[in-house]
Amino acid sequence: MMSSVSEGRASKRGDAAERRDRIVDAAMKHFAEHGYRGGRVEDIATDVGVAKGTVFLDFGSKEGLFLAAYQRAVAQLPAWLDAPAEVMAEGFWATLDWWLEHTEDFVNRDPVPNRIAVIGRYDAGMGVRRPIDRFMRSEDPYGTLEFVEFGVRNGEVRDDVDAEMLASMLDWVAERFQDALVSADLDPGLIHRRPERREMRIKEFVEILRHGIESEPIED
């Protein structure tokens, strides 16, 4: 039987975890609205109803709080292999094309975590970027390596290059292309200047990527 002291400790741990959850939820909303640099810890603390010092006690710093918000945000976003079964049945390249075509729909449907992901890529300083990069490499929340291995198994992606190298490259280029699709501020002039060419640009992007990492056809 648990002692009253143990019960008290367990209750405090539960209260602390619930408080941390509320702080991260509030932080996601504040950072999504104001950016990393514009988000203020004191405003987040006020929104939750705790002291500013409590936030620092739980997360150590503003950087630590944003990292927790970023980790929760990307965990809420779909992975590559979460595409519909009928799309997956068409293979790697059809799945990639489907995600790009539906980028804006998913961002509009769940804007806060998507906004946090973008802020983590562009608005956060190096003090935040380093732990974000370590987290993305270790956790692979979008399942990019698994997606690449799916393409290799299907014979659609080359197997003479390390799969982790291909996954890193896909993460880098696909994320930035998707960012350009949903934000004119991040578009180098490919899409929003000529919106009627959006669909064509997606097809061109996939085609260029295919030339780099598609497996060679087997000769008879």
C-alpha cells in the first residue's frame, strides 16, 4: 500500500506534469502568434496563471520552453507514411506529390503546430536551432527515414546512397519547398509571383528530385 508521503509525492508530480502541459499549450499559441523573438515568457505565465519564475523552474529558459513547444508541435503533424492507403499504394513519388499538393490544406487545418515548426526553422536563434536539430535527427518525427526506406524497398529510390543521407536531404529540401508554398515571405519567387503555375511548380520540383535520387531502371 502506498504511504501518505508517497501519495503526496505522486500527487505533486502529477500536478507539475499538468502544469507543464498547460504552459506548453499556452507557449505554442503565443509563439505561433508572436514568433520566437516576440513571444514573452511573462505573457505565457500570466495566461497560465503561474509566476514567471515557475516557467523558468520547469523549462530552464525561454529556449527550453520553445523547444518543448516545438517538440509537441511536430509530434502533432502528420508523418510521410500517414498518407491515405490508396496514395501509398501508388508508391513513393506519388505519395510525395500528394503531400505537396495538400500542404496548404494541412496548414490551414492545424495552423498552430505548423506555424511553430516554421518558426523553429527560421525565427529561432542558434541557441535553439542546435537542440532542435539534435531532436529532429534523433526522433525523426515525420518518419522521413522510414519513408525513404519505403521508396528503396519499392525500387523507386536509389539504394547506392546511405538512406539517412537521402532522408536528411529530403527533410531539408521538401520542408523549404512546402514553406514556400504556404508563405509568400518564404517563397523565392517560384510560386506566389505566378500562382497559376503552382501545380506545375510542384510537378517540376518532384521531377528534379527524382533525377537526383530515383533508382536506375533495371536493364534486360
